[in-house]
Amino acid sequence: MNTANKLNTVLIIGGGTWGCSIALELARNGYSNVTVLDGEDVPSSIAAGNDLNKIMEEGSQSEDDTDAAFAWNRLHDLCTTAWLNDPVYKPYYHRTGYVMAASSDAAYEALLKDISGHEDEYQRIVSAEQFRSTMPKGVLTGDFIGWRGFAKSSGAGWVFARGAIIAAKQEAERLGVRFITGQHGLVTELLFSSGSELDEQGGVIKQRALRGVRSDSGTIYHAHTTILANGANADGLIDFKHQLRPTAWTLAHIEMTPSEAELYKDLPVLFNIEKGFFMEPSAETHELKICDEHPGYINPIYYEAPPDNHLLKELEDDKCKSERTIIGSRPFARRQIPLESEERVRAFLHETMPHLATRPFSFARICWDADTVDRMPLIDWYAPDGGKDKADQRDDNDESIEGGRLLLAVGGSGHCFKTMPAIGQVVLEFLEGRVDSKTRRAFRWRSEMAEERDWWDVQERWGAQGKVMDINKINGWTKIGENRRCL
């Protein structure tokens, strides 16, 4: 796009981590007609980014020379620069260090692979005394039986996630971006032209085009370019051909006293890839966030053939005969966690901070993100008919909104919050047709990867018996706060 095109309308669906990043980057670069739609006040209640803190590691993460490694390293380099220097993001990054650990031999081998090429940045930790010494006396009081790991005092830490999202939103608003939330901002349908059409000469088939989006209130919005960036909810708006798996994780808070919060200030992140992790308490609420580590929960949607469908009865595939076919996972909001998750959180506390293991939780919830098959972002122009999108061939100076473009920016895969500042920059490159070829290939629409998707794939995650779990098969939910009485 050239300067004239910056007057064209841009609609962003989703006001979460990536939506706010994109809105801010467009506004900073002169796009003057940007609107963000979200069904909730920003950030959304189900968004993984709506959180006290997220882990951040600086710099390049892979030594490979693949397209995926190049694109991922570039995201890390861009976001590191922003967290260290950008006035919007910098206040929310705390460079307190990082302690990573594992308990089993297999998980420890995975850690060794993860730090390969960067071993000189870490100190090896093998004893309980060494783990306890990574933090002020009185913080870590556990026995750390079977724990092994590594620590680094710089180049990593945590980000105040919710604060960064709100800061990006506020700066985008100051620069002219409009946010519409609630019923008018909850997008329920993308409106495409119906079927194929002929051009003016006749006989040449045009692709279906995006005509607009409909909100829950019935309002229809039109734009030259629409960007779908609503995370785990995106799978409900278009057919991603199984490329997205909405997956949930769990977290709990413990309310600390002011003196405890002071002791726990400026702590490094502690993360056992099989047990869980925690970071220092919130300066505002004195709440300590703890997460139990696991491959995630899904809420499976099953395809069930009509009773009179004789074709399925004729299939000889034993798998089709023995089980229903999963076609997706549906996210939902809940400010509680499964009872089994509470047990895992308390087990993690017993091993690390037993003095907190029986303390009541002040808050808990499930949060969702969308897993791609390879855990790489999906950023690409959408072609409704499954063919090649013609976005790069369109005249961006055309002021007509008829046949608007749709850009997908989804697939955070549970580990992309740290890339928040970089995503806006990469999406801007897609909009302006200047994204590099390696990034384009790495983030492309890649439905071929998901043709035989294993919905229970742990995707190199650990914990909870090493299985993705069905959230419908839990033994119950916590009841945090339900017995409180107003005084």
C-alpha cells in the first residue's frame, strides 16, 4: 500500500493480544480509518493474554536455517527490541531472570535441546540448595526432589500481560483507532458473496469476496481490509480446515500479604516444564499467579452422521467404526478451574513453596489460545474458495469497498504472547506487500498439515500424565469465591 491507501478502511476482529498490537502498529504508520471489534471490553475474558504475567525470553531461539526458524527468530528479535525500547511496551517487561527445570530424564533431555547453542548463558542447577538460592531466603522452601535445570540472571523475565494489552489499546485510541465492544462488537458472521460470479466480459469466474461482517446486534460493517485476529474464537467464523485447535490452560492466584509481596518482588521466573510455573506477585493486588503445566484441555466437537447415512456403515476403517470424528474444539469462559488442576497446582507448591500449599486461592480461570499443527502463527490472505488469493494483484487505490480483503492473524499456540509487539509489525508488512519470502512461507495457510490432524497431540508439551485432556470429562470445578459474603 502507498500513502493514499492509508485512508482506506481497516477492520480488526478481536481486541486481544494481537488485535491491539496490530491496531497500534497501523495507527503509528498513518492508517487513519481503523476500527477494532470485540464482544467484550478489552482484553477478553477468555483470552490467554488477559493475565497478570507471561514468560519472556530475549533474542533468537533457534539455530536452524529453515523458513520456520528464520521467521520465529525474527519475531523474537523484533519483540525483544520493542520490550526493551518501545515506550508503550517497555514499562511492562521485567528482566528478572529465568529458572527452568524438569523432573524426568526425558523432560530434562528436552531442556538440554531447548538451550542448545546457548549453554554459556545458563548456570546448571542440580540440588535443592541451588534451587532455593536462586531467590531470597524464605521464598523457595521446598525439597525439589528429582529436579534438575538451568538458571539465567539476565535476558529473560516476565511481562505484565494485561497491562501491555491495555497500554497498546490506549495508545491506539489516542492515535485515532476506534474500539467497538459489547453486542455491537461481537462478530457472529463473515459475509461472503454467494457462489461464483462472471466478470463483465462473461465466462470468467471470480472468487467469492468478503462483503462485510455482521455483529450480534445485527450491525453490518464494511471495510477495504478486514483482519481476523480473535484468537481461539476465530475457528467459529471460517472453516480453517482443522488448522486451529482451541486449547485451554489453567491458572490460580494466591493473595499475599504486603510483607510477602515485598519479599517476592523482582523474582526470576521459575518454570518446571512438567509441574508448573510462577512469577512475582502483582504490585497492584499482591496476588501470586501459579500455573500447573500440562498439554492443555480441549472441548471437542464431534461430527455425527445422520441416522440414515449408509455410507458410514460401509466404511471398513476400524477407526471410523470405533469412535466419533472430532472436527473442532469450542472455547468458553469460566472463572474456575478443574479440581484436578487445583491438585496439580498444590502439588507444585508442595515441591517449591510448601508454606503456601494449603493457602486458599483468591482467583482461578481457564484461558484459551489456538494451536496450529506446527505451533507457528498463521498469517496469510484468505481465499474463500481455497485457491490463491489475489490480494497482491488488486488496485489498492480503488476506493470501492466491494470485495474487501481478509487477512488472517491467528494461531498463537500458547507461546506467542511475548511476540505481541512484533505481530503488528509483521501484519503491517503483509498489508503493504513487503513481507519477506521466508516469513510468508512459514506463516502461510497450510491446511495440508491438518488433513489427518491428531486432536490429542501434546505438541512437545509436558505434565499431567503427558496427555491432552477432554474438559467434559473432569471430576468437577473449584468453587473459589462462591462462599464469600459481602460485609
